[in-house]
Amino acid sequence: MEPIRIKLMDPAGLARNSEPVGLGIPLPPGALADTSELALSWHGESSSIPFQAKPLASWPDGSIRWVHISFLATLQAGTETSLFLEKAIPDASGVSMAIEHMNGSLIIKTPEASYELHANSLAWDSINTNDVASHTKVTLQDEDNRHCEFIPSENWQVIEQGPVRTTVKQTGLWKKTDGSELIRVTCELSIYSANGLMEVSVTPHNPRRASHPGGLWDLGDKGSVFFRGLNVETIFPEGGHITIVSGETENSKTVTSDQSAGIYQDSSGGVNWDSPNHIDRFGKVTTRFRGYRLSKEGQNISEGLRASPHLTWEAKGICFQTAIPRFWQNFPTSLCGRQKKVIAGLFPEDSGQLYELQGGERKRLTLFVSHSDQNLDLSWVYSPLTPVVAASVYETADAFPWFQANQPAGPLDELISLGLDGPNNFFEKREQIDEYGWRNFGDIFADHETLYQPEGEPPLISHYNNQYDAIYGFARQFALTGDSRWFELMDDLALHVADIDIYHTDEDRAEYNNGLFWHTDHYLPAHTATHRTFTRHNDTSSTPGQTGGGPAAEHCYTTGLLYHYLLTGAPASKTAVLDLAKWMVNLHEAPDGMLAQLLALKKQELPKLKALIKGEQPSPHRYPFTRGTGNYLTALLDAAVLEPEGNWLNKAEQVIRDTIHPEDEIEERNLLDIELGWSYLILLASIARFLSFERTYGDTEIQFGYAKSAFLHYAKWVLQNERPFLSYPEQLEFPNDTWLAQDIRKAMLMFQSAELKTSNSKLFQEKGSQWFSEICDALGTSTEKHYARILIILMQNYGPHQEDPLASLAQLNNALLADDTRNPPRLSWGELLGRMIGRIFRGVRTFRPTKERAWIMARLDRT
């Protein structure tokens, strides 16, 4: 493999001393067989530095496709430097930290401190080089402010070990004093080899289902759980001196005390800090004042807007420090120091409110602590380094489909740049409805939903929930440009989606469990539905005839989560991709169990049986020609990247065979009925990705040839029949410029068709270029071009326009080849009976009385 340059640049004027840094890096096929062959060195130095490398994905030949690199960076304020990753024998890769097992506890030793993780407990002791010990525990207070008991489901487990860090995890649940289960919890500790640094992540999770009566998902649902506070407390053997620095960009404040001092962030500190975005189940706004307050010995002494604080607790022989990333963004949060205790309030009691975790909801919160005997600065926690590799690295490794590095900016790039540099960029959108707070932060304000509001009204609260895969768009733009702002947007949104927008339960209907919630209702305020689609406060819906519903195939976006995992190594994003793929399989194939299979037979096979009895000739296709099937196919492909040994790709091939045919009578699909048919373009885009994917991962030309023929059959129809959506405004319920953005899908489909290099490639390329130019010109003058939905559609469909498929073709026809006489596929009696028998056999084989009862209770909306 060629050496890969990794650039680091300090964006905040902060000196960095052994700061943890990590990045996923793509590699071309055959470049690297094993991470032991890698070495990492600073620019200009020949000796390698300690690092950890973890494979994230593999090529079909077994070589590494993506590798995650972790190391500790030291960098002077305001400077830039580079490292080089290359295939070489590392001469200083470092030694993994020592781990001892003693009476069920884990003891981990580093040069700066040693840690004893107590068996069956959310607690650990830290001992620095001066033999000064501190004791830390994670606590939860129930709604009556009583401490809950932690019951482990497993002891501390080592999940990663190396010279940079050792990561351990424990899971369990908190029980109330009456013995009832309140919340499940996962605690992860990453212990670093330098500066006595530890990263503590705590994830409370409510695994219950919501009752969602009538398909409505409001706060106050009987599946919710409530608690008063969640803290990480560190206790010292003697009193110390406390210093808190608020860390605001301007006008930072400091408080010191030998008794007690604290900082509490009640709201975002923005101009819309008391937005109705922050209502509780009673519709009451929970934020009480703007920004944060500093206190000393129980008295408020100062206040400010947006704190990024760090707390230092000092005594003889010890200097303990802590900081909470995204402190003001994930409010309410707090840091408090007392004589012998430091409390990090991840959900602080100071807010005076009850925290509600809805059914299937969770929230991962993180803090950093340092147990060094030196006074170190943790300010980097709020402005971490973002390592960058050249766009050519992604292109060479074929990391993204239709990716070309270092292309001159065109009209589409200029439109997308509004997302960072326009007056209504994605960061500014957060301010408009104060899209902050522990449940909201990371999501995107769906500002396009305000289009039909009367002028002068405050913008309605509307949450985007990753519609059209903004995470993927952000990831791709980061790879193209190296701009860390795209990385920040990607990371923030992925963390939000993985926690809040996915329904983390196994207790509800199979078609809902572990699914992704829709965006909140079009052109209506979310009220108490928060990020969950439909609310009881709206008696109508923007969708005619619909006032309720839950997770559905039409809103499943996995590719961005896949790339978030590949770029960051975040396990939660990998798990989310696989969970969503399994959910989509259950949704389309029906889960195991007799009753589930009989219901699927009633819905899918029985109507076709009736049609055959009447003498009709129904289509053999099993799946609808919509974005739901396209999302299904995409989820299967994403899962296949992570688990190539699984059956995901075979399932994707089967879905294509049962959805589309090279001899389909396309007019029967009624695709020109825009409101009902437009999303077939998403399905065709997923098939185009399958064709690209099959070249790399597939093992049969038969499947590729079938999909290619069917795809080109429809592409030719699109070329001949499609027109701009706004050409038919009478067909559209809301004829706005979102439809201009949706037209970009047609242009990209033409470019993807041209890439297949048939005798019609020139016509495809010309039509794609024509449509592309018309769309960019029209959006360039649109007053709606800054809206979130428009920008994200453009980012999701970026890439195919940069390819030049005609360069290698010597001869091209100027007219379409005439279609052969076609024989549209029809469903036979034998094929239908085979499907029905298959369902019954599966139902019998997987029949379990307890499973059948659980299925009935879920369908009856009972727990």
C-alpha cells in the first residue's frame, strides 16, 4: 500500500498534550492483509509511534477494506502537522496495558494511574502515582429522588486492549426500592495510556415498548420511565481545592473554593432558549433561565450563555479534572465540586424536572476525567482534533460509489455549500427552534415544513430524523472536502439517530421493533411527539386519511450510519445498521411464528389467489415498486459490507428478482402518478448501487446480468416518458421546489445508466446532462434552495454526474434500440401455491406458544 498522509490541525488555538485521536481509513483491494503490517509515524520522523488498528470491513479476497487508527496526538496551539500510515514493520508500536483479574474485579495499570473496577458494580477506584486513591460510582435517582440499586447482567468485560487505550464495558439495570426494574444501563470506560485519562460513557435505556394508542407517540405514554437524576460521583479521602472554568469562547469565567463550587447549564443560552421545543408531557416548557449559572458555597455568583467547562479538584498529591463534551448542547448538565467529592451531572437534579425516557429510547452521554498528578488542560474536549486524509485516498480505495477526488466545484457543489456557509446553514438551523437539549441535539430542524406558515409566525417545531440520509450526505462531503464541519454534522446526527430515532425495543410489533421513526408530520408542529411522527394534538395529518403510524420501510436510512461506523469505528452505528436490516427483513418477509406467517399470507398471497380464481393474470412480483423496497435493498447491501459472510447479498438478489423483470409492462405500474409513484426512483437508485456492489462482492454473472437488463429496461422508459415533476402541478398536493430537488434523481439515474456502456449510453448521458443543468439552474434562483430537505436530497444523490462513461466508447448510436416483443411475467398457480406452502411450513417449523401469545398481545397493543 502507498503511504497515507493524515493531517491534523488545531482549530481552536489550544495546545494538545496526548489527545486521543481516531479515524477510519479506506484501503484498496489487496493492500493490507493484517493490521500487524502497519506503522504510524510523525512527519519527518522515521520511528513509529504507538497506535491501535482495528479492521472495520474487508474485501472479498479477505484483505482489509477499512481500518480504524487510534493514537495520542501532541500539537502546539494553532499549528498543523501530519502523520503517515504505511505498510512497514513498526518499531515502537507500544505495549498493551497490563490487566489483572482479582476476585472478579479488573485491575488496569497505566504509567499515570491504576484502576480497580469492582465486580458486579458500577464503581471503580483510581490510584495515581502518589498512591492517592479516589472512588467513583454511577448513580441513578428515581422519580422520588431515591437511589436505585444496580443489578449487573454481566461483569466488566474487556472489549478492546492496546497500547493507546483499554476499553471495558458493563451492562445491567437499575431497580427501584420496591424491586421493580426502572432502566437498563451500559457503562463503558476507555482508559488511556497517558495523562491518567479516562473516558466514561453511560447509556441509560428504556427497553419497554410504547403503548402509542392509535399510532400516536406522545410524551407521557405509559411505556415511559421517569427519573430525577443520573450522576457520576468521585469521592476523595480528604478535602481539596476546587476550580471551575466556564470555557465560553468570549468572557470565560472562573470560580474557586475550598468548600464547594458548581456550574449548571439549564438551557442552550441561545436567543430561542425557551422554545416550545423543550416542552414536557404536560406541554410545559422545562427550561427556566437562559444559559448557565456559576455557584460558590451554595450561592449563585455569576451567569453566562454557553459553557464548555472543566473542573479541577486539587489536594496534596492529586489533581483530578473532568469535562463533559457537548456540555451546553446536551443540557441540562452540571459539574459540582465539594470538599471530598466531584459530581458530574449527566442528568442533574438541579433542573428540578423529571426526565422521561420514552419506550425504546436511550441516551449515551460521555465525560472525560484525568487522574494525573499534573494540572492539565481538558479544553480540547470541546474542540477535538479531526484527522483528515486526502480525497484521493477515498477514490483509490473505492470507498464511496461514484466518487471522484479533486474535481472543480460546479453548480451542484455551490448549492450544497449553502449547508455550511449560507445564512441558513445547518448550524444556523439549530438556532431557529433551539434544536438543543439531550433529546434534540444532533437532529436537523426541518425548516422546509414552515413553508406554508403565515408570515411572522414563530417557526413550528419539526424534526427531520435523517430523512433521505443526511448522515450519508455529510460523510461524503467530509471525504470530498476535508472540511471538519461536515464531520461534526455527521457525528452529531449519527449519535442522535442511533439513540433517539431508532425504536430500541423487542416488545412491540415486529414491524416496529428496532425500526427508524419517521420525521414528524409534514407542515404541522410536533407538540409532545418529540421525534416520533404523529401526535394526539393534531387531529388531522398532512397525509390524507392518516393520523397515526410508526416506523415504516419508507423511512429507513442505513448508509449514513454505515459510513459513520467506517469513519469513526463507533460500535453503536454498526449495531444500528444491522438492527435496521433485520427489522426490514421482518417487515417484508414477516417474522417467525404461525400467526405472523398466516397474516402475511392473508395480506400478500390471498389477494393474488383471488385474482387467479377470477381468471386475471396478476404480476408475480412480491414487493411494491416504491422507496420502501429501495430502502430494503439498500439496508441489505449495507449489512453485507459489515457481514459479508452473512446471507445479506443473497437476500438482496432475491428481492430484485421478486420486484422487477426485464420484460415488465411498465405502464401497468402507473409510475407517472406522481404523488403515489415518484419514489420508484429511489428503488432504481438502489438497484444501480446493487450493480456497483455486485461487481465487487457478487459471485455470479447471472444475477448481475438480470439486474442490469431490468434496470436498463426501466431507465429507457424514464428517458422516454419522464418530465420535471413541476410540469404537472395539478397532480401535487404541495407543488414546491422540493420537487425540483427530487428531479435530480432522474438525472443521476441517466448518468448511472450511461455508465453501463450500452449502445444507448450517449442518449442517457445527454438526457442526464440536460436535466442536471436545468435542475441546477432552477434551484440556483429558488427562494427555497436553503431548506434542509432540498440540500439533503442533493447531497444524497451526489456523484454519478462526475463520471465520464463515454470516454472509452468508440461508437455510439444516436437513437434508442427498438424494444423486442416482450412477454410480461405473470404469476402461475404453481408459483403461488409454492409460496403459500412455504409460509405455512415456516409457521409450523417456528411455532412456539409463548411467541404466538406475545405476537397477539403486541397486535392488541397490550404489554
